[in-house]
Amino acid sequence: MPVLLFLIDTSASMNQRTHLGTTYLDIAKGAVETFMKLRGRDPASRGDRYMLINFEDVPLGIKAGWKESHATFMTELRNLQAAGLTTIGQSLRTAFDLLNLNRLVSGIDNYGQGRNPFFLEPSIIVAITDGNKLTSSGGVQDELHLPLTTPLPGSELTKEPFRWDQRLFSLVLRIPGHATVEPEPLGGVPPDDSAITPMCEVTGGRSYSVFSQRMLNQCLESLLQKIQSGVVINFEKTGPDPPPGEVPGGPDTLKPGPQSWHCCHKLIYVRPNPKTGVPIGHWPIPEGFWPDTNSPTLPPRSAHPHVRFSCLDSEPMVIDKVPFDKYELEASPLTQYILERKSPHSCWQVFVSNSAKYSDLGQPFGYLKASTALNCVNLFVMPYNYPVVLPLLDDLIRVHKFKPTIKWRQSFENYLKTMPLYYIGSLRKALRIMGAPNLLADNMEYGLSYSVVSYLKKLSQQTKIEYERLIASVAKKVVAEGGIKVRDRGGDISLAQRRDFTQLLASITGETAALPLELNSKEFSGFQLAPLNKSLKPQGFRNAYDIPRMHLLDQLSRMRRNLLSTTCLLRGQDTDQLHSVPIAQMGNYQDFLKALPQPLRDADPEQPKRLHTFGNPFKLDKKGMMIDEADEFVTGPQNKGKRPGSDSNMHGVGGGGPKRRRCMSPLLRPGRAYSPPVSPAASPFRPPLAGETLTHTSSVPLLSTGTTVQPGEILSGPLLDGTGTGNRMEADGDTEEENGLPREVELSEGNEDGGETGGVVEEQCPARYPSPAELKKVMNSESLEVNTELRALITKEIRKPGRHYEKIFYFLKQIQGSFDTRLIFLQNIIKEAARFKKRVLIEQLENFLEEIHNRANNMNHLDGF
């Protein structure tokens, strides 16, 4: 996962304008955005992590770190402003510390255990600056100096502030303010001569001197090619040069003195595994010291290992079943020289000084070799002192067949004495791959003392705490606002020289009233006036100091209009500001709702709340969803606006949606006993014919529905066939008023129709009742509806935990219908209890059912439970 850290110069000199009409800071922002777009075309960019740092102090200078998202990175990039000093040294140190923050926690550096090229976190630092003088609070500096002190724990283990997988590249903007007539130089972009260039070269990067927009785009393309997974190594020649006759016509071999290929500071590519995407390796590069188990400390290491190569030709050694690592070298004068020799079958051994116990040069750990096609040079990393151990392992495989003799074991133990102890882990893994896992004892030490191991664990814990602290401080970004310092202009004046000295003396003696004391300027030497916060919206109706002088009269008129206005506004909002909302905040409807005053409670809390559908007319309230007894998924607000007489609400009409569940029946409300409807005396009454309507001229109650028909009211057929009653109750919803009394739909005795026609006396019209068939149909509809609600309530009680079944038997005693209907209802309740494994409830229900049968056999009529 490459880390791309952009270090943007935000000094005041970045405000200078170019001949393009833009400032240097604008060009830097555009360069970062262009780089990210170009990088996004590569499929390998999915794992990239972007960071942003400017020239402010820590933690304000870290705009985007380890936890910030891509959106935060872009927002902070656009909000950068050029104001301050060119403290590039401090900012570079901040960048390196930020990258090194979790290395001790993850164990990438592997201090004292060898350098593993496959344990890396490749990082590219791209610094964009104008290359001007380095300024700080201490003055102007000619050279770049990084601070020596750092809060990062464990920084003393490495001599340099960077690591071998971190490189610095600098884009130095030199675009003039006036367009030049001279043509641009052809070829590559030259390096810059600013103070940051040596730092780039030390880390393995380089600087670019940008004179035009075309050169800037060329530099960005070059930087894209530099994003490679690898580590930087110093290659130095040791021993004599190769014979001059090996390179035909080679001019470098004839020149005396050091050559360019004698010392190279280049990258070796660490390719990730195509299957896992993570580099895989076996052998480390040895440390520059011999490990001592009694040493209480670790010597500091250099960021880049110094690898020496010998120009004496040797035979490359590779043995089957013995793993090795292969890394390609970046193009350099060294690789060019090796390829010009055209010797793909010979190699140069590589060493690390002081890695052996009794040798300054150390033993070879690998070799440099040109590829067979002569298109690149590879570094082969082998076991330490591979010319000795590889023949031993070859004999073990081919001659001894993994059954070593005593002589072989003695030779192998002698080799282990010359090998650094931190190679034991890698050697044990290699032997396990070969099929000989028992050659090394499990209790062999790894070369670190107890004090060093404890120190490394302590550093890991401290680094983790520092990591969390820095992440929290970057997330908060508490900006310390700089106030206006108040300077004392009066100076120290003697009391005798004051004009009011006589009055002051009189006030001290008590002859006159005490004069007001003046403030001591030395007491408030650090006093500051708070500057105007531009991020806060001015509130002219609250703070008089927010009103500009030229707007005083207009503001006074607005305040007078607000005082006399009766319009209900939001708390603390001006009339003119009510509709003055920025375009970016017009769609923020949730904040607008939060600012509204608390609404009154609903008169009927049992009704489902209506959800606002701002922006989405099909949005439904999930809390209004319910599951009825038929497992049908219905919503609360459905069919709420239907008229009672609508055909879609009638039960007899099929094809409509599922019936909406009503709230609890008034018959089952707590505190009200249910009484069955009283059947009135039958009277000769014929049902109305199709299309015929009935007009009542007297107030007649319709069954037990609580509805009274007044004179002049027209009744249609559906009202008498059982469907009109259900819909009337369904449309009215709750049948109680707020005071708890039953709601009766009544019309005044003298309605408008009766008043206009002269009226009809109520007592003169005989009452007319429905026929027995119609009455039975209405009662059956009521019983079915009550039983449906009872079943839902009983099912709800069954699903509750515990053994409180009193409510269940209370509801069972209110079942309506015939004896068979009650038995079927009770059997269904027993099945529901069995589904939830309520054994005690099932036994009680069975006893209840048996009691019903006994009572039915002893009685000839049906009575309520």
C-alpha cells in the first residue's frame, strides 16, 4: 500500500503570481489534483493512501493523516492559504515522524534482527515549493536543517529521520511573472539548486526545476513512474577493479580514480506476490554489527544499508529446494557497467561490513548478476556465508538423503558459529521447506538480550500511545486564534508628574471621594483583543458591534419591524434572514426541523405518526409497519384519507389491498365492560330493493354501533348489510372523545334540510327496524371483528416471556359467536401456544376446553364463558 504524502509550501511567498495569472499556491493545488487523476488510471492505485502537510506547526500542519478520508484530503487541499514562514525543515521532520509513527508497532524495521526488504511500507513525499530562502522565527537560513529533537519514541535507533523505503521528491516552481520569449530547453527536467535538493538526493529521490506548465506536467508523469515498491541501498565497490580487457572499448576502465559506478545510491524493486499482493521473502540483509546477547543496548543503524560488492568474478550458486530472494536494481551507472560486460554467467559477491564476528568485510550474503537477456541486473539474497552452507545443504539432500552423519553435523555446527544469530529463524523456515525441520534446536537464542527486548516492547507501547494522541489532535484541529496584542504606549510616569496629583493626594487622605483606580499596564502585558471570527454569521439583531456603521439606520428599521411584527419566527432569527439561506444549505432540511419549536403532543397518540416526505414522496415510516394475524405486511398510514362510503374500503368488494388494522375496539378498552348488543323487537320490514334508498324521519339507533340516524338522513344498502357499519367505525378511527366518553354521530333535530321544508315532527314518524336476517348478518360481522381483535391480543400475550396468563383467560371469556366458533377459536389458541412451547399454558387451556365441554353437555343453552 503506497503512501503518497504531499508537502505544500504555504509561506507568504507562494502568493506571487505567474504570467498565467495564477499564484504559486494555485499551481501547487492544481498539480496535486492532476497527479491524483493520473494516478487513478492505474489499477494499482486502489490501495494508495494520501496525506497532506503544510508549513504550520504540529498538529495544525497535518491536514490529512492516517485516519482522514479522501474527501477530507480534498477539502483541506482546497482550503490551504499562503501565510507564514518557509519552515521547510520543521515540516519535513513532521512528515517523516508521521510516516514512522506506527513502524515500531508493526515491527517493520525489525531492529537488531536484520533488514528484511519484504517488510516495507513504500512512501513517496512530494514537496511543492517556490525555492526561496528558508525563513524561520530565528532568521534566514542558507542550508536546510531538520530538528534533532522529536517526540517520536525510538527515533534514536536510526541515525537519519527517514527510512530506506521513504523517498523525497521536490517540485520547485520557477515559473516567471512575465512570459519569456526564449524557447524552453528540450529534454528532461533539470534538477534545482535550492536547499532541498541535497535532502532529496540523500533519500534516493530528486528535485525538479519547473519553468512552465508543460514542464510541470512532464514532472508529474515522471513522478508516476517513481511510485515503485522497493528500498534504497548504498552500493559501494570494495577491492580492485575488474581487468581492463573485460569491457571492449570501455572508456571508464582506462580512467584512473573513482568512477561513477563505484558508488551508487539506488533502489531495488521488491515485487509483490501476484496472488496475495504482498511481497514474500526468506532472507534478511545482515546488520552492520555482530549481535551480542549480553549487550544492554542496540547500536543505531543507518537508514540505508551499505552493501559492498567485489569485482572478482565467481560462479552463481543456486540449489534446488533451498529458497532465495531475487530483487531487480534500478537503472544506474552500476547496472549499465555490469550489462556492458556481457557476462550473464558470472556474478559479483556482496558483503556488509562488520556483519561477521572475526572479519571486517564480513561474509557474502548474496551476489549481483546480470540477467540472461542482459536487460537488467538482479541482487540475489542468499543465506549468510552461502558459499559454505549451500554445499552442506546440497550434500544433505543428494548424498545423505536427509540423514546427516557426525562429520556433516560438525561442519554444520561450525557454520552456525560464524552465522549471526538472527538468521536462525530464516534458516529454520528454509530447512522446513526442504524437509529437514529437526536440524536446529528449538531453544536457540535469536541474538538479543533481555534488556533490549524489553526496551523494544516499551517503545512499541509508547509509540502506540503517541500514535493515538496525534490522531486525536489531528481530528480535533483546535485552531489557536491569534489575537491583537495591546501595547502600552503611556510608559512609566511618576505620580508627581500627573495632572490630577492634587486630587489623587486628597482622595488618599480621605478629604474627597476616591478616584477610580487605573489599570496597571504591566499586569496585563499579555492582554489580547479577540479578532473577528469570519466563520460566525454576524447577528445584528443581538450584537450591536456586528452592525457596520453605514447600516445602522437600516438595521434600526429592521429591528423595529421585527418588534412590531406578529409573524412567528424561529428563535433568534431575523425577518430578513429567514429566507436568506446559502444555496449549499437549502437542502439541509433536518437541521431546519431541529431548529423548529417543540410541537404540541398529539391528541390521539395511538394513531401512527405521519412522516414528512421531504424530497421523497414514497417514503414510509418503518415504525408504522405491523404484522397482522394473517402475516400480511401492511403499513400504518395506508387508506387514511379514504371516505367512509368509498367502494375501495368496503369489505364486500374484492381485489383491494389488505384491510388496515383498526386500533383497539372500544369494547376491549380497560375500564369498560363489554355488553352484547340488545336485539330489538322484530318488526315487519323489507330490505330495500336495488337502487332504492330509505329516508328516516325519526331518530333511530342502529343496533349497537353507537350511530343514531336523524330525520332526513338517507340510508343506502351497504349501511344495512353489515359493511357500512365496519367502514363507519374504520373511518372514524377511535370511537371515544378525549374525555373518554363514547362518540355518537348525531345530527341536530332540526337540520338544514328539515328547516327548509318546514320540518317533520319526530314523534309522528314510527320507528322502522331492519329485518331479522339483516340483524343476524350485522351481529355476525361484529362478532367476527371482535374475535379477530381478541386473537391478535391473545397472540401478543402468548409471545411475551413469563407465565402471566391472566389476560389471556380474560380475553377468552369475551369471545363472540356460537359454541362451534368458540371451540375452533380455542383450538387455534392452543396451537399458537404449542408453537411457542408454552407447556403450562397448554395444560391450562386444555383444562379450560374440557370445562367448556362439560358445561355444554350439562346445559342445553349457550351462555357466555
